[in-house]
Amino acid sequence: MKKIFSLLFASTLFFGSANAQILSEQNVTINMDLQPVLQLSIEGPEQIDFNFTEIDQYYAGIVKNGANVLKVSSSVSFDLWAAGLSQGNVAALCMDQLIDYQGGGAAGLNTVPVTALELHQFPPNPLVTAATATCDGATAMTDESDYSQAFAIIDNATNLPTALAGNNCIYAPAPTTPYIAPQMTGVAGAEEKYIAGGDGTTTCSVVGGSYLTNSMNFSNGAGGAGTGLPVNPGYYFVMDYRIVPGLPASFPMHIAAGNANGTALTLAAAAAAAGNLAVAGNYASPGVYSMYVKYILAEDQ
Amino acid sequence: MLKNFFLISMTFYLFLSLNSKGQVLELSSFQKKIVIDDFSEFTSNPTLYAATTLSFTYAAPLAGHWDLVAESFAFNDNTYSTQGTAAAGAADPFDEEDIKIRAFNECNTPDIDYDISGASPNINHLSSTLFRNIGATGTEKYIVGNLAARGNTPGDIGSPCAGAPINSTGSPSSDPQSHTFRIDFELDFSNFPATVMTPGFYTYTVNFKAYDDANPGTQIGNTVSFSLEIEILPVLQMNISSLQNIDFSFSDINKYISGAIKYGATKMEVNSNLQWDLTAIGSSFTNDQSSGLSPFWDIIASYSSNPGGSSNIPLSALEIFQNQPNPQPGAGAGARDYSANFTTPPSGNNNIEVATGYLSFLPVALSGSNLEKSIAGSIDPLFPSSMGPGSYIIDGGGAWVREQFSYTISYRLTPGLPATFANGAPLIAPLYANPGSYSMRVKFILTEDQ
């Protein structure tokens, strides 16, 4: 009986359990950790000393040419700037006084602003070269926005730089906010400085790249003279430093009258922090002073 | 309903029983199924031993002698593929002639040389030792006896029944050596791999009948039917040896410039009884959910609070390299596979194809993909091509080369500086890739050639 049932129902089983396998699939997951690489290497001494022991050094100042070379590699668009800072043991925005030689008397002040340090960069900020307009408003960027101008001449009659000739004082944020980026106002005389890049996004930055793959254009490739400039500027900078005490030692480069961008906020704040240092009759108290320069390489914000 | 059906069945059974009184053919089972689902079964002829046992009771008051035949009664197919023997116009389709049968008993009765031809077993009969087909539907072949009236037939020489009559009265219980037959089946896959054995569900029904030896062609007793169900499944086996996750970490500037390579990270091995294609598809959730309008990596995390770049990293930026060229790349121009060497900067010849879909794939034009590149074979509708059946395990004796069934895949990502993944599309430039954690997937698709 069971067999008969099997026979009768055999046809009903014909279409059972057909597991057609028309496709076989295997998946592999690819993960990518794209870490922001912002590498800034600095060549040169960790400590740069300015020893003012001769009178001419007070007059002319001391220049440290090529004291540091900055090399940048970045996977993202970036800005590079320098910030003049101290611990503020005298006052914010003033150099730290490590020792007081007690030679100053009542007129000797120890409020030497960090903006007394001047920087000079080569080559210029590529955005300045391109006169990019969008970073500081409608105004095309000028060399007030970087440190590419030559150090200003000191006038021997006035013991001051020619009026508004100075344009190399270091950007000096408040020590409590050392990473505040320089601001570009678009107003002549009120710009703060970048070494590369600028304030703002979109085109106000240097695109990611590296000095490693950059040609310095030593030659034109055909045996002739090259341009002598990086093909893609923005990844390699030679930095010079200068401090001019002046006589009397009032550090005249930082005052508004001597600076083309003397109304920049931090420059004005540092000048205010210096108090009466630049007032006739006052001078910097002899001693050992210290400050530091923080080079900041940041993803463009 | 079931009750009525049961009564009808009982009536049918009683009818058969009454008409076969004294001469009853019986089967131990009426149906068996054989499933072919492993590649190794295609390299030999699959065999089903003891599919059923045929027993014959020929008892008093009958006299005389009997012959026994098997009839190729019906063959039905329901194929799963258009490839191979079932294809229109196929020269030699898989059918009842590719299903062979063997009827064994202790007397070696089917091997008796009835024609006195000197050839044993009798080549026109089913054999006790060899598999033979019955033939086209409607054809009968003798298991015992032949068209001639031979009277008493002694057992085969050398068997325990030699000299003893075997085709007279007897029963499975009293004469099991002569009145029972073990029925074996064999599928003739000798055409494989030259011809694909079309996957499908096949049924083959064999009738067994007894004839009066003195009156050839005159049936005595009942007919019993046995159905063999054959399911040939498409075997598309892909063994993959790979890390589930392949991680690229770009933390050094030199990796951005030169890229990062994961050599031989994935190895694939293929067995297939069909013509096949193997291809790699790059995709992501973002890509699938946008139907290809956003062919970008999935963003797992962003490392920038105010990113100035783009997080739309093109999927096609992933490059893969296969260890040997595509043996059957198709005729189209340009890169047809991923065998081009990695170059710096990336040439674009190794960019992974980007597509959407799960069972069928649409190339994503924004990625520059057109599915022209495959690892083996081609799914390019304009220039189709396919790999033949075969296996990575052994060489096919000239039918296939096993190396062509095994591929090793390397991966590369080259962000570049700035990190624009310049080989991918759509372009990120003039922006750059925002730092972050990203993910995508590579689907390795082994599919029946269409």
C-alpha cells in the first residue's frame, strides 16, 4: 500500500528542493584610515641668542640670516604661521626677563615686547605672490600679510625706521590663546601675518603637498638657468631673524609709527604691553630676556 | 478528499493484485533521487547503487518460461540554465540515453549470451555487470531472454546457478538468486566538460515487464514503474582566502605619495560545472543607496571639526591587481582585466569597476565604470566572454588548466599629495580628501555566464 502511494504521489515531488546556485559572492571590506599628516620639520638651532655687547649692535641690530629652514609636508590644505610668545613673567606679550642686571635705574623698563623680534621669510607666502583676494575681503593680499618684505633700514638721525617702513614684526597672540590664527582684515595697516596660507577657507590656504616632491628649479632642465624658485611654493621657507634695540634701547621696530601694519590688533596690543618703553627717556633695562617662536602648521580651517 | 483518494488507491491496488495473481513483479522502492551538487561528481559518472530491487514471483498454476524487459518509459526535464546540453539545437542533450542501468543477480542472468555470439555479456541486453542505456523513450531492452522462444534458460556459466533453469517458476523467497535483480543506475557525464551538463531537474521512468517466452511480446502479469529523479545543480564554488577586513592606514607622508599596497591579500579558487565569469565590484552603502549617484566610500569618522576638503572619496580610486591575465577577456579595446602592473602615478587600468545591484549589476558611469574589466571571463554585454567548466584542484587533462581557476588579488590606494585620489572618478580636485576613516567593500562575483 505504501508503495502504491509512493507511485501515485511521485510526480508531486518533481519540483522540490531545487537550490539553483546562479551566483556565488564573497565580500571583502576595505578600510582606509586617512590620517591628517601635517609634518613641519625645522632645521637650525633650537636656541638663537642675540647678544648685544657692542654699541653698533644696538644701532643696527643683529640679524640671524637663515637661522631656521621650515619644511612642510601635508596631506591636507594648510596654513603656516609663526607666533611670538613668552611665559609672561613680566607681562603678557612681553619677553620674559630671566635676569635683571640692575643697571637701568628708574627709567629702565623690562617690558620688552615680543614684537621686537622681526622675521623675514623666503620665498613669500604663495597667496601673497598670487595676490589672492578672497582671504582678506575684496583687497588683494599684499606683502603686509607675510614676512617677505626686507628688514627696514634704521634712520641714523631718528634712530627709528622710516615711517611705516617696518613690516616684519612677529605676530603675537595672547599667551592664553597661543593657537589663535592671525586675522586678515582686508584693511591696509591692520593685517596679521601668515608665512603660508591665509585667513579663511577655499583658496586661502596652500594645497597639500610636500617639499620632498618639489623642485627648486636649479636649472631649466635643458642645461640653462632655472628660476631658482620652488615650482610649488609653500612647502619650504628660509627664515631670518632680527632684533633692533636702538639707542636708547627702546626697540623701535614694534611701535605703530614705524610699522606699515602697526594697527594690527596683536601688534597694537604688544605695543600697549610695552608701556612707556618707547617714550623718550626710557629704555630697556639691561638683562637677559627670552621669548619663543611657535611655528604652527594647521589644516586650513 | 483524502479519504476518497485513499479508496481509489485501494481499488487500484486490488485490481493490480487480482490480475497478477501467480505472476507478480515487485519493486522494493518506486523512486529514488540523486543530487549532483559537487564538482567532483562531474569528473566521473555518478552512480546510484541498489536504487531498487526488482523481484518476480512466477508460481503455480503457471507453466512455461518468462522473459524480463526494461522499458524506457518517460523522460522529463526542467532545466535551470540555458547552457550546455539543454541549449537550443544542442547536438547531444542530456536525456534518457545518458542514463544507464544495470540489473544484477547472483545468476548473472542478464549476462547470458542468448545470441550465442560468443560475446558475453550479451551486447543487446542489459547487463549484470556493465551499465547500458535502454534507449529512447518507448524502447525496451531485455534483462532476461530475448525475442526468440528459448524455453528453459540455464544460469550463466560460472555463476552459482550454472546449469540450473532460471526462467521458470520461482519466487524471491525460494529462488532469490534468479528471481531478484538489483537495479543500479549510472549517469553518463562523459561529454563533460566539453559540453556543460545542463543543471536542472530530470525524471526518468523505467517500466519493468515480464513476457511469455513462448509468445514473445505477450506480457504476463503486471508492470512496475521506477522513477529516477536527477537534480543537477549549478556548481559555482568560490573558495576565498582573505582577511575579512583589509586596512589601509595613511599616517606617513611617503605613503600618501607612493601609495600603499596589500600584496596577495585575497586568493580565490573556483570550481564550476558551468561557463562562468569572475569579476570584482566596488561598492558601498552610499553607492547602493544612491543608485550610483554618489559612488563614494562610506564615511565612518571625520577627523576634522571643520574640514575644508571633500569627504567624497571615489570608489574607483581602489586599484586591484590580479596575478595572471584574464584567459578570456573578450574582444573589446582597453583594459579588460586587472593584470596591468601598478604604476606611479596610477594609470587607471587597475581602477576597480563600480556598480550597483545585488544579483545583476549596473555600472556607475560617474565612476567611469562600464564593467569592461573582469578577473576571468567577461560580463561586458558588448563583448561577452566566458570561462569553461573546470576546477582549481586538478588539471582537466587538456580540457582546462587549473591555474586559470585560481587568482590572487593585490590592492592599492594612492592618495597623492594633495590627497585627491587623482586616479578615481568623480574627481575630488581642486579640493582634497578630508582626513577620516572610510570604508568600502569589494564584491567578488562568480556567476554563470549569461
